[in-house]
Amino acid sequence: MSSLIDNVQDRFKSTSHAVALLALKALSGAVLGLTLALIFQEIIQYGVLSFILVTVVVTGSILRISKTWSWTHILIFDLICVLIALLLRMYILIAPGA
């Protein structure tokens, strides 16, 4: 009976880790998708349907690309995205004529 309980606990632990990792990947993809959709909406001036489409496509692409990534890979990807966002923010603040 104790081996059954240990087996259930191990499966619950591995499932919890997998769900949390999937949620982090989806959140990373959604943030990147929303950011790119906002940038493209300002540049191209498209409507709400295209905004949603770009967000969903980028989120799905990030989920597809990061299928085999572990916690370390996704955290490094998030760090790189944050650093690029800070670089773009600095460029916008320093840009002449803005």
C-alpha cells in the first residue's frame, strides 16, 4: 500500500512540475505575443482581429519552439526578452525627435 501512495505522490509531483512549466511557457509566449502585436499595431494600424491573430500565432509558436525546453532554458529566454525590452525602451527614450 505504501508503494502505491509513493507512486501517486511521484506522479502528482511530476505532473505539477509539468503543468507549472507549461504555464510559464504560455505566459512567456503571451507576453511576447502581446508585445509584438502592440508594436505591429502601432506600425501598420491594423484592427482588433489582426491583433488577436498575431498574439495567438506568436504564443503558439513560442509554445511549439519551447516544447523540449526545461526550466533553465525558459528562464534564460525570459531574461533575454527582458534585456531586449530594456534596450528598446532605452532606444525610445534617447531617440531624437521623439
